Amino acid sequence: MLTNMEQTATTANNLANVDTVGFRRDLLLFDSRPGREIWRTDDPTYLDINGRQLPKYMGKLSTGVTDTEIHRDTKKGNAQTTGNPLDILLEGKGFLRVLTPDGERYTRAGNLTVNEAGLLCDHDSNPVLGLGGPISLPQGPVQISREGNVQVDGVAVGALSLAHFDDVAMLEKEGSNLWRNTGSAEEPGITRVYAGVLEGSNVEVSREMVDLITQSRHFEFASKSLQTGDEILNVIVNQLARMPQ
């Protein structure tokens, strides 16, 4: 039941981010707990191969399931054409580097803005890092090339610094569409940048709704099984209480 609750929370978070730019859906992985061997101790009639009398073996009893880890679905979201030159889509495995109050973080969200200081920023006003640090944009029309070069009115002002990782599973979500590297090494990679386009969330509403219904049914069945077990124990206790001493 606890695992079902965790699954439901994960699915609900996916649904809440169905319109979040560049969002990657989460999947909760789980495994069965170690089973226990059950013996009928009040019926020692079973003989093993050596002729020894043993309790009768009844089989294995599952002790439930437990969640193991969060898996990130890295499938691309659908492309959404906006025509805004500050909206970019990353075609490849690269991430934008952004500078936050907690240090360098990474994002796939390409809905960029310009803050009051004229710096190119993400949607939360965190400066986007270029090859030489934050990218300053003077007044004028902005163009971002497929290679990530940034120009204003035809004059180069910087280039996006894209990060590629050998193990994306080592990236941890921090909220606000930001990721933190927990130990993955960076590696060379090629990512194309498309301006005027955004990558949408890869969450499919129909799939998440089916998962939500399934998880709800599993929780309901487990709850009823627990209730039935309590009722059986209650009957046994009451019968024992009425037995003559």
C-alpha cells in the first residue's frame, strides 16, 4: 500500500507537469521483498530424504514490495513552434548550463528570457552560461544558430555551453526544471539548437490516467485484503476466548 501511494504521487506529479517545457516523466521502479518459507508446525508428519520427521512445508509467503529507485524517461517531448527567437529546442542529449544561487545546474527547458541586466536567462531568471560565462545581450534582434552561437543584430555576443553526460541517471531533479549532477562525468557530444521551437513535456495524459486508475485499484485491493485479514484474526481471537480453559 505504501508503494502504491508512492506510485500515485509520482504519476500525479507527471500529470501536473504535462504542460511544462522539457519535462521528463518519472517512473517508480520497485521489487518484491524477500519471501519467507512457511512450515506447518502443528503437523510434523513430513519425512525428509533421511527419514527425519519435519514440519510440513507449505510454500513461500511474499512479504510485499518496496520501491527501489526513480527512473527518468528520456524520450523526447513533442516540438512546439513558437516563432520566439529566445525559445530553443535541443536536438540531442545536451543540457543548458545555468547559474543558480546554489551553483551550476542543468536544464532542457528552452523558454529563455532576458533579465533587467541584459543577461540571457532561463524561465526562473537564472543566467544561462556560455563558453565564457553568462551571455550579455545588447538591444537588438537575437539569433541563435544550430551550433548554439548567439548573435544580436548580426554581431556575435557568445555561444551556449552545452553539457553532455555519460550517465544521465546520475542527474537528480531539483524542481523548477533544473537538474543537479550527482557524480556523472561529462563527455563530448553534439546537440543541435533550433530557435523558435520548444520541446514539450513527454508526459502522455492517457497513459498517466490509466496508470493512476490501476494504482488506485491495487491500493483498494490491498486495503480490502488487509481488512479481511483483520476480520479473520478477530474471529479467531473471539473463538479462543470462548473456549473452555
